[in-house]
Amino acid sequence: MSLAEDRTKPGAGTLYKTIRQDIERRILTGEWPPGHRIPFEHEIMEHYGCSRMTVNKALSELAQADLIERRRRAGSFVRRPQFLSAVLKIPDIRAEIGALGRAYGYELISSVRRAANASDRERLGVKKPCKVIAIRCRHSADNVPFAIEDRLIDLDAVPDAAKANFKIDPPGSWLLHHVPWTEAEHAISAIVADDAIADGLHIAVGAPCLVIERHTWRQGQPLTAVRLVYPGEQHRLVARFRGSE
Amino acid sequence: MSLAEDRTKPGAGTLYKTIRQDIERRILTGEWPPGHRIPFEHEIMEHYGCSRMTVNKALSELAQADLIERRRRAGSFVRRPQFLSAVLKIPDIRAEIGALGRAYGYELISSVRRAANASDRERLGVKKPCKVIAIRCRHSADNVPFAIEDRLIDLDAVPDAAKANFKIDPPGSWLLHHVPWTEAEHAISAIVADDAIADGLHIAVGAPCLVIERHTWRQGQPLTAVRLVYPGEQHRLVARFRGSE
DNA sequence: ACGGGCGATATGTCTATACATAAACTCAGC
DNA sequence: GCTGAGTTTATGTATAGACATATCGCCCGT
């Protein structure tokens, strides 16, 4: 029996959203556990009495949201929930502080160009010898230290970085505007301030700090590795999101 | 002039992906800044010599990824980048530890049912008087403390919670399987362990801890507020993601 | 038993078309 | 000048059909 006639009453609104939410609910409640094969587009389309494009739109969105995985010929499958997946969209500290309505300050502490040593190579994840720029700098908001940045840039992957003026431009901003990336990884952890950090952030030794380490790649090639240290009790990473309405 | 013939050569693959990436590139490089109106579907479709549905698919995906905002009659606009947006998908600590291949342990420390006091109401974000359950519990992996959880559940919003057995089921797991949510907010910060936390996590007083505070709503109604404290140097939130290929 | 080829099948993309809907704009009437 | 009704317009949803493409599984020949 077709369910097309029900379409008139539910508050859901549109058909493909109804389909998407029906499936989403079954996944989130565990009725369809990870690995479960979702009915074929063909079957769903008969069940709702609609065309395949409509079903396809619903499933495509679920796939974009990583809730399901679609495999040609095999069907669509519920994905394992992504435990501990934290996605940060922090393109640019300068812009971030600006968005908070505070005055941005930037200070280059050191910038060294050198052949990558073993620890540089390990941090970037490169095997071959290469040249790097190692940068240490400080961001501030309204003249209060906001974050300490420690960055390595692979000069073989980003040769233009040799020409950039990091005395003026924060390296993060410069990279964002000049170098496209395809993959990134973030790791968030907590540490206590040692002498150097306490000094740089104007906080007490032993105070908690939030650390974000980000690695960025282009087509699998490492571009840059950065470690940002924030005063932990003043700074919070906040995100609000929807369960796809 | 139509660009349809170029479709044969680029490695990009499909047309709608080409369109999406072309637009994405212009946004990420700042060529089209926030607020910029991107060409109408009509114009894009003529530019690439394709049908509107193809353009629509590209734009819909950009909208789903929050890169653009679409307004009827007005057009599509580049959104402000979301500074400091951290999206955590951590449905369930129990499942998370299981996925790591470690033995999950759970221990209810206290569970109190009471009328919400002022601080409860503020934490949940409710105005009216209501009943709540306050739960404190501990999660462990291979018998090592993994996280301390402190949770409030609004009993008016989730009456079924009164019947749940939190001596056996972790409240997070129970809620995930019984209560659908529509919005959530995460805040990540760092603290140092006080006596209670040090005791609960078996770490030293003054050791760094990662704190995740999550609020969950259904259609704007607060459901639960939870604070998870992790040992900071052992625990890392890790996420890898793609710039939409 | 093993591997290559081939057909069946489910998803992936694309088109041309149609109608719905929200919002911005126009303009008449007060 | 202001208000409200009607028009225009861009997006939103849905359709039927077509062809592309990856791949699973079967069968056949060695």
C-alpha cells in the first residue's frame, strides 16, 4: 500500500524530508543498528509511492551527513556512529577575534627557516628530508593574550610561504587565503601551563590550558602542523548544532 | 559561451561536483566574501550549459554544509564562516569505549530526584519550576577511570526518565535510545582537578582536565545538561575531516 | 580449484518539465 | 505618505525517464 495519501496531513512538510527523518529516527533509536542495510531506493519509493529521485535526495543527504554509507550495487548501510569526532571550523583566529568585536593583536615571536630535523618530520608526518619554517607567535584580543601558536610549514609543499611576511600576517590567515587544503585533523586536549606558556599567556604556572593541534594536508601531502594553546578557563570552544531539524 | 564541452577533460568527475567546487573555492579564497550574492541558479545553469536541477544539487549541498544560505526570491548568499564552531558527535561513552576495544565499566555514584532549585533551573535554562533528576556517575575503560559525569535531566520534558534504571544503564546511553533531540550545544574548556575530581579520576590534584558541557533540547525545550570531565593529558578529542574533497 | 569474463543490479548523475511557495517589489487607493 | 493587494521572481519540491558506472555473483573454461 502506498503512503502517498498521508502526505497531506503530517506537519513534516515535504516528502523527502519525511523519508529522511523516518530513516534518521530508526538509526538514532537503534532500530537499524550500524551495518544494517537500508531498504533499496526501489523499495522505499514503492513504500512511499514516489519517484526514485525523491528517495535519492533523502538518502543523499543522509550520506552527506555521514549517517549512512552508500555502495553501488550493494545498497545503503547505517554507518558506525562517529565516536569522538570533533569538527572545528576555525579558519582564522584574526577573524574570530574580530567577530567577537574585540581588537586583534598579533606578534611574531620567532621565525626560523631550516632543514627539517627528525622531530619536525615526525610532527609533520613526512618521510623525506625537506625544508620547513618554524613559527612561534602570539594572538591577543584587546591586548590580552588569547593564544600562543607554534607552527611548522612544509616549504616543499608550500613554497610560496617563503615569500610571505609573517611579521605582519598571522601564518594561519596567510595560509587560509593562499593554500587550499583537502584534509585536516584536530586534536583537543588539556595541559597545565609550564613556565614558557605561563609567561606567554600572562597566566600562572599550573593554570589549565586548552590545546588544539591541527594538521592539514592537500591530497595526502602534509602542509602544516600547528599547536594552539589557549588559557583554559577563560577560553571555551562552543558549538551549537541541530540534529538535522 | 557554454562550458559544457570542458566537462570531458577535468579530473573533477561529475558536473555538479565541479560546480560545487568552483563555488566553494571562490568562497574559501575570499573571492566571494561573506554576504556576497552568488549567481542565480538560472545564470549558473547557462554558464555551465546544464539543467537547473544539476545546479540545484550543487547549491543544496553547499547549503547543507552551511557554506551558503539560500533565500527564496532573493538568491543565495555566502555565509559568515563559523568561527569556533566545534561539532562533537559523541552519542555514547559506552559505545565509544567499546569501539576502542576496551572494557567498559560504569558506576552510579548518586542519583537524586528533586524539585529544581535555582541553580538547576539556570543550568538547564528553564524558567518554570520543574522536577529534575541529578545524576553523578563514572565511566571507566579497562578499570581505569575515563570520565566523571554530572547530569541533570528535566523530568517534565522526559517523564520516562523516572522509570529508567540508572544503576545499570548510563544515563547518556539511555537518553540516546529513548529521547529524540533536535538541538545540542557543546562547550569545551580546560580546568585543573580539584579534590573531588582528582579522587574520582584517580589523578593528582592540579592535573589538567578536559571538560565538555553539553546541553540538549527538543524543539527548544531543554532536555538535559551534562558535564563530562576527562583526564586531560590522557584524553584527546580527535577529528579528521575533509574539505568536501 | 582457480581465475576471467559477463550479466544483473543498485546507486550516481543528468535532463526537461511542472507546480508550489516565500518573499520582494509594484502600485492603486485611501 | 502609508497600507494592502496583487505580481514577479528565485528557490523548493517532485516527476519520469535515460544512461553511466561500480561491483557482486555466477558460470564457464582451463
